[in-house]
Amino acid sequence: MAGVRVVGSIVLVLLMLSLLGADVPHMVIGAMGAMVATFSIREKERRAQAVTLALGLPTALASVSLAALLNEHVVAGDLFFLALIFVAVYSRRFGDRGTSLGLIGFQVYFASLFVQAAPAALPGLCGTLALAFACSAVTRFVLVPDTPERVLLRLREAFRARLAQLVAAQIELLDADNDSLDKALDDIRRHTARLHESAMMIQGRLEEGTRDGATAAMLQRRIAEAEIAAERLTLLLLNARSAERADTLTLHLPNAPLPAPGDRLRPRDTTTERLRRDLSSLRLLVERPLGRSRGSALAHLRNRLLGYREEENLPQASSAVQDVFRGIGEAGRAVLGLRIALDGPQDESDDTPATARSREEIEAEDASIAAGEESEKEPGDATGLRRPTTRAALQVSVGSALAIVGGEFLSSQRWYWAVLTCWVVFINTSSTGEILVKGYRRLIGTVVGVVAGVVLAGLVGHHTWTAFALILLFVFAMFYTAPLSYALMSFFVTAMLGLLYTLLHTYSASVLILRIEETALGAVCGIIAAALVLPVHTDRRTDELLATVLERLGDVTSAAVDLLSGGPPADLLDRARDLDTALEDLRASTQPLTHPITPLRARRQTARYVVALLETCAYHARALAATAELLPDSRSVVADPRLKAAGRRICHNIGVLSAHVLEQSAGGAPGKSAGSAPERTADSTLETGPSIASLLETGGPHASSGSITRRVLRHLQRLDEGVMGLARPLGAPVPEPEGGARAQRR
């Protein structure tokens, strides 16, 4: 949508300028102005977008005017450019509006340097920019409107499609033989990650895209339930295909050892055929929207799947295979709740007793959510945007100064390419390692883009409108590939520049070669500035984020266990999403450690292993939170005070790991484990003991409350194993178990 909106703005301004008889330089500045006026606006509300766009026009006019006036004054122009860069980066501390205005000021100044704006051309350039901003406003608010409600609607449909894709991948996993199992698991991992990404995007749009807090909370719960149910179904399928219980780490760690194949499911067995049919029915229920769901056929499919939750019509098979059918029933229940949340009330005339009970549970939960939201009207604490903007501004300014000096030696006319590269490698990066990887990707994309630019410039020649058409195509590709691959985006940027130089009659192969040199120079200057000016080392950044993830994990686990033990209600799903957000930040920060160019292979494997373990722990924590929030409306979930004792050890160990990471990050001696301190107390040591799974064999409430309570204990057991598994790669000391407790703990 961002690509469509930007291309629409550019097309509109080009049409207007062509009708006015503008020359190519004015068309270029108009296209660049429309592009920056469109993509730089980051607010979600239309009113805020309009205000920022209105403030952006005088910012752009001031920027182009100063660029034209200082064009002949080299030293003054360079000093002002550095000051502008500092202000543009520093303004990020003022939120989305400050970020947008800083970006507009920098990009328009850069565009003015590109077209070599002069004072005599200022009236025409200012008029062109005004027209560009007007066209951007028309495209944004009239032609391609972007409201929070419309964005959320598209994301909801995307989540439905991703869920259907995951179920289709589960069918492929069921049918895969031992030779194709690796590929099937890779597909499962990819679709699971995409489903989670869709859920996180919805989470970021709920507040603005729904009419009230109760609706947002209801949709949040249904999305979380569907995601967890689908992931759990995958694990049950793996378990049914294996001779031993599948490890959840298999879903999160590439090339993880696969469980040994078993014979619980045979390819042409009647149970396997029935399972394949039920998975296809589940996929149909997910894909079919309410308007196309009339009649009794889908109701019959839904009733059959929901019956598995009530132990109805389970096949005569092993317990692992029966668990898969129960998992399909739970997924069917999650899909029913999702359909009610997305599509509204449905026809209940064909409901079976099992379906009616599921519907009653969902309605009770929705009523509880609405009551909870009405009772919590107190405004939260407003927190401003807290980012290290001062450090980033100083780093970019120093790097840009180096780029200007070095760029002048390479070319007195094109030096600004080095400054642009130095600028962009700092965007959305937080450590020296991230800047290094981003600079490397930009250089690779630029080199390949230069080759494409040479070829395209030779083919297009002086066909102006053909060149503009290709430029529009590349602009769309820039925005479409930006979230996917920075190298691809850099490729399209460079290829587009080759066409722009052709339009401006300044193209030559030496110009594009110079772009490679300037890009490499800008990346090196950015890395030098990041390494020398208030550096944030990758290790320190990842340690801080790792401690945050552990803190969020402990928060979710503790609150879920308290609620499952009979404690007071808590907002668990919000905490679970905070955990997911922190984990996403950690995953991004470890990219320099896991990148293929990283020479430290063992360190790369350790980083991947730690992130995969944390993803596994986050999955089990989300599952605990979703189960706990069923209380007190569900008849299948019963609070048990003994669960608090089962979860206490996990929460304690999470706290110990978090303290250990923070202690090492705070400046312990290099290579010295924090656990070697002689003054370490029992409270700062990991606890071991009997397996939490042993509680499954006990009587009382655990045995009588059914599979849901056993599932809670299994999640706690896997969470306990995951937390203890983190101790070794993080260097936390684990006390030697007494006697035979070692095997019991493992």
C-alpha cells in the first residue's frame, strides 16, 4: 500500500507538471517531493497526518531555498548540511511528527543538490514542491485513503489467509515422507513466523482501528487463541509422527534434530485419511468468510470438529494421535471465536450441543472482557518517545562530516551520495554491528544496481516517458521490498538513479561507478563514526534486550501461574504481546551475530540457539496466558493452588538468568562469569529439582480437571526445560543435582 500510494502521488504530480509544460529537472524535483511527502508521514490518524503534511510544506520550502542559496558557498553549504543532519536525527525524540519533518528537510535538501538548484530557479522549484505536496495529499486522503479501520481490516484478512496457509502446511507435514520431512518443517516454520508477524501487526493497530477498548480486547484474544491453537496443532502432529514426544525447539531452530520417526500414523491408514479430511475441513472454515458460509454443510464440518473437544467420535488410536484430533477441536473452537470476532453473529440453528457449549464459553468470555474494559477507564501514564537520539545525531553528524570530506576528494559534484549512505545506514539501527551489516547490504545492492542501470540506460536512451514508467516501477519495488531485503531496495534505488541521470542528460558509466565508490565511502564513514563516537557495541545491545525479554517472560509466567492458582485477574495477553515485541527487538539486534558474513561460526550458532530457545519459551508463556484468561468463564479450566508451587521455580530461574545477563552487561571482567563470584547467594543460583511433568501422575484436582490442566503442566514443564537450557549458552552456573536428580531434571 505504501508503494501504491507513493507511485500514485508521483504519477499525479507528473501529469500536472506535463500539462503545465515543465522541464525534466522540475519533473524530477516534483517526483522526489511527492515521494518524500508521501512516505515520510508516519502517523496513523488522518488528522495527525494532515497536520504533519501541512507543516512539511514550509519545511520543504525552507530546505530547498537554503540549498539553492548556499549552492555557490561550499563551506557554508557543507556546515549547514551537517547542522540539518543533526537536527533531522535529533528531532526523532519528538515522535513520529518530528521524525517526519526531519526526514522531509533532509530529503528535499538532498534532492536540491541532485538537480543542482540555483537561486534563479527558486520560484519554479517552490511552486513545484507545493504542487507535489498537494498531489500527495489528494492521493493520501482521496485516491488511496488510509484509515486505521481500513488497515486493520486488511490485516485481519491477511491473518485469516496466513492461518489457512499454516493449516495447508500442516496437511503437507502429515503427508510428507521421511525424505521430504525437512522441507515440510521449513514450510511450517515459515508460515508460523508469518502468522505471528500478522498477529503482531494487528496488535499495533487495534487501539486506533477499533471503536472501543472492549472490541480491541476481544479481537486481541481471538487472534492470540487462533495463533496458539494453530502452533499447538503443529506440535501435536509432529508428536503423532514421532516415536517420542516432539521437542518444541524443532519449530524455532533451523536444522534442529528431528524426532525419530514412528509408526503411529501410516500413510494409507483410515485414521490418517480421517485426519487429513478434518484438517482440510479446518482450512475451509478458516478461509470461508461469513458471506459465503450459508447453508448447513460448513455447520456440519464445524460441529464435527468441535465435537472432538468433548471427546466425541475420537478414533481408536494411540493417545498421541487422539491428541491431534483434540487439537483440531481446540483449533476449531479458536476459529469459531475468530469468525465471531471478525464477521459478527452467526446462524445457530444447526448447532450441536458441543458447538453450543463452545459458543456459550466464547460469549461468556466476551461479556467478561466488556465488563473488564468498562471498569478500567483510568488513563495510563503517558510516556514520550525515549530513544538515544542525541547519540545518534552526533554519530550521523560526525560520519557525514567524514563523508563530505572524503566525497569531495572523489567528486566535487556528487559527494552527497556518500552523505546519503552514511545517513541511511543509521536509520533503524541501534548498534555498531547492525550498521556494519546494513552498510554491507547497501553496497551489495548498489553494485548490482549499477550493472542494471548501465543496461537500462543503454536500452531506454532518450525516451523520456519510457524512463519515467520504469522509474515508477522501480519506486514501487523500492517500497515493496524495503521490509523484505535492504539489498534489494538498494538495487532498485540505484537502477532508478541510472534512469534519472539519463533524463537529466548527465548519465555516464563513470557516474554510476562513482556511485559505488561514494556508497562504499559513506558506509565506511558511518561504521567509523558508530565505532568511535559514543559506541553501542552489539554485545551490550543484545544483552540489554535479552534481559528485557527475560523480564517480560518472567512477568507473563508469574501472572499466568498466579491466575491459574486462583489469584486475581490480570491483563495477560497485553503482557504476552509485550514479550513478543521484546523478542522481536532481540531477534533484530542479533542479525549481525547470525549474518552469513560473520566469521565467528560458534558464536552465530549460540545466538541462533538462544533466540530459538526464547521463542520456544515465549510460545509456552503465550499458551499459559491464553489458558489462564479462560478463567473463570470456562468449565474446562479449574484453578489449582498447587500450580503456584510448580511455577515458582521457573519464575525464580528466569529472574536469576536476567540478573546474570545484566551483571555481565554492566561490566564484569571480560571472560569472567558472574557465577564465579564467591559472594553468590542461594537466591542468585538456579534451582533444580523434580520434573514438573511428574505432577501429571498425582491425584486430586490435577487428575480430575481433564486435559486442560495436564496441558498447563506440560507447558510449565517445557518452559522449565527451556529456561534451564538457557543457562549453558548464557554462562549461568547450574548447581550439580543431588544423586539421581540429574536424569530426573533432564
